[in-house]
Amino acid sequence: MKISINNLTFYCIIGILDFERNKEQKVLINVSFKYKYEDFSSFIDYSKIALDIENIMKEQKFQLIEEAILFIKNFLKKSYPIKKLKIKITKPNILNNCIVSIKK
């Protein structure tokens, strides 16, 4: 089975610039992964994963999105029986003329 969580959107502190450390900014996260589904006992609650990601981002207040993506990847792989994990973190409002994102 494959689960995709698209455009998980919330505000958090992330970045190294002074204004990024003082004011929350909009972040979008996309996550996809595969897992082995056999019956109800092997089901993965995607709402829990979405909540875990949001809580991590808000609590950790990462300086770099690179740090955030590696932390989330390690957390999810350790906490859930998932494979082929892909994560993309986007900061849509950081620059006036583009959208910045990182994918792992």
C-alpha cells in the first residue's frame, strides 16, 4: 500500500534569519511512503503521522529545512513500519518571487 499526505499546512518557527526566528511562517509538507497491509492490525493511521509531523515542526523550531527533513525522516522510520519514504518541505512565503522547498 502507498499513503500520500499532501499539502499538510501549518505555521511554525523555522529558519536562520532574524525575522524567521521571531515570527511563525507558513510551511507545507508532502509525505509519501509504502507499507505492508495484511489486515486491520497492520493499518497505519495517517492522521497520527500528520499530527506527529506538525508537532515535531512546532516543538523543534528548526533553523534549516534540511535539519527538519532529516529529523522527520528518522522519526517516521523509527516509529512506523514504512518503506520508500519521501518528504518535501516547502516554505511558500519566504521569498517574494519564488517558493522554496527541499525534497528527500
